[in-house]
Amino acid sequence: MKRIALAFFLAAGCHRAADIPVYTVVPSHFARRVTAEGNLKAKNAVTVNAPRQPDGPLKIVWIAADGAILKHGDLVARFDAADFETLLRTGNEDLATAANKRQKTDVDAGTTRVNLQRDAKQAEAELLSARMFRFDDAEVFSRYQRIESQVDEQLASEKKTHAHNVLGVRETLSAADVALIDIEKKKADLKVRNANQGLSALEVRSPYEGILVLQRDWRGDMPRVGSTVWNGDPIGEVPDLREMKAEVFVLEADAAGIAVGQKATVAIESQPGVAYNGKISQIDKLARPRVRGVPVQYFGVTVMLDRSAPAVMKPGARVRAVLQVEDIANAFSIPRQALFEKNGKKIVYRKRGGKFEPVEVTMSTSTPGRVVVTKGITKGDELALVNINKDDSR
């Protein structure tokens, strides 16, 4: 029944076929381009960090301005030396104190050693004398004299043993005192070393020629005079302007078909009318919003530029890129107005013998205004640009 109704409708409208606008199919060049906006960024950049040698916080007393043009070896930041000078002075004082303690300990230990050795020698002499003049003959000496002689000999022996024991204890205590003083000296040496390292690393200089881009903290603040940073903290980076790339964002709806290796042109907002060629080198795997609270999703795309112009290309500069997503030669590209849908199939109305007949087609890709058809039409076909059957839908 539908075919009979369609034939009846077409037969009734044949006399108006000449009034229907048509498009003649001819092979043409088809290109799909996607525009995106973003910023310039250097391919390579060296991070400028606070010195790693000092142990502790560093206070900035001078820092180059954000965006300053630097040459190799130019000063980036200078730090306050007051804390390190105080540490050096304290360390030297501690070293002097440790040296004085060591000298006093050595003198005291030497004096004690001499006295104890003298006491031991005296006890040895007393012991020898007691043994030489021992009263042990019962027929000559009284019992009291014999007991007194034995007591004198035992006392001399005990005094000798005690002198040697005290000498050993004093030697051990003296060694412990020296070890403690050596620990104090090592602590003082560490202070002096840290102070000297800090004083020798109070300046940070540029690793090569470029533009300084200061690092923002979690609050969005850049380092400035009076700011405190810790050793090894990033201060900023110096990008290498010899190789530049554009990081742009493509709407999720326009990202279909974008692939690594496709060509692109990039224009810098500050240099209108000049385009730089490049190729897509990277595409984000997932879309994400650019602005918090705004649900619009974007894919991040990186375009490596074929050449760089350091005089005009600055990191962070706004750019507009045109991505050449598809480039097809001799394609049957028809206006979107000539494409309709019927029973879930894509069709066109092709003119044959003064009438229009529905033809199912296969499409491959499209733009907002054009559709590439790969099957169903040939060169020279005339397609209606209006819906012949009002029951059909777009």
C-alpha cells in the first residue's frame, strides 16, 4: 500500500518536478575541520628549584618577575643569608667551646694519671719495704710486732691495687668525656658545614635562555620577596622556546575522528593573520570539563608545531587551532538538506524521468552542512533538496 501511495503521490506531483530544487552529484574534495582554543606551551622546560643543600626554610630577598626574559646564567632568585650567618657563627663558637673542653679534659686526665701513677709507685715502695723488714721471727719479735708487720704489708698491697684500679677507672672516664666532646665537635662541624652550604647556594640562576614562568602554590600565589620556601621546592620553570606546542580543547561533540598524526594550523591571538603548521601528537582519553560547575565536556589535544618563533611565541599565549580531521578527495559530498530518513534508513530522492524516487544510501562522515555518501548515488544524479514525502523525517 505504501508503494502505491508513493507512486500516486509522485504521479500527482510530476508536473511540479521542475519547481523542486535539486543538487547535482559531482565528486569533490571533502574536508572536515574542527576549531579549538587553548594556550601555547614549551615542549621542554627545566624546573627551577630552591637549593637542595641547605637544611631548613629559605626566605626570598629578590626574585625575577614572572615572564622575565632570561639568558643562560641570569639570576632567578636570591635568598636571605642572615640565618646561615648566625648558624655559622654559632657553629664556630661551639667548635671553640669543644676545643677548650677537650684541652681541659686532656690536662685533667694527664694530672690525674700522674698523681695515680705516683700513688701506685709509693704503694709499691711501701710494699717492698714491708716485705724487706717483715717481723716474722717469733723468738725475736713479740706477737704484737709480728701482727703489725703483717698489717703493714697487707695495707701496702691494698694501696697498690687500689691505685691501679683507680687509674683504670679514671682512664675510662676520661675516654668517655673525650667521646662526648667529640660528639659536640661533630655537631658543631655539621652546623658549620650546613651554614657554608647555605651561604654558597643563596642564588638560583637560569639553566638556559628562555622566559621565566613562576610556580603558583595551592592558593594560586606566586613566590615573591619575603616568601618562605623549603629546600628543593619548585620556584618556576624556564621553557625552551626552540620547540613549542599548543594545548587546545575540543568539544566532546566535535572530537569524533580526531587522531594522532593529523595536520593542524595554529594562530596566535597576538599575531592575527599568521598561521603555524603542526601535527596532533596527543589526545586525552577521557573528556573533562574546563570550568568547575559547567558540565560542558572537552577533549584535550596537543599540537606539536613544525617551527617556533621565540620572538612572538610566549608560553601561556592564547591560540586558536584548526584541526584537519578528515581530507577526502573525489568524495560524493551532498548537502545535509538532501538526506532524509525513512523506516530507520537513510534515503535521498533521486530524479529519474521527471519523477523523484527514494534511494537508500550509506554515509561515512559528515559536517554540520555536508554528508559524504559512499553507496547509493553516482556522478550526475540529481537529488531533491526538499522532502518529497512529508511522512519522511530528517
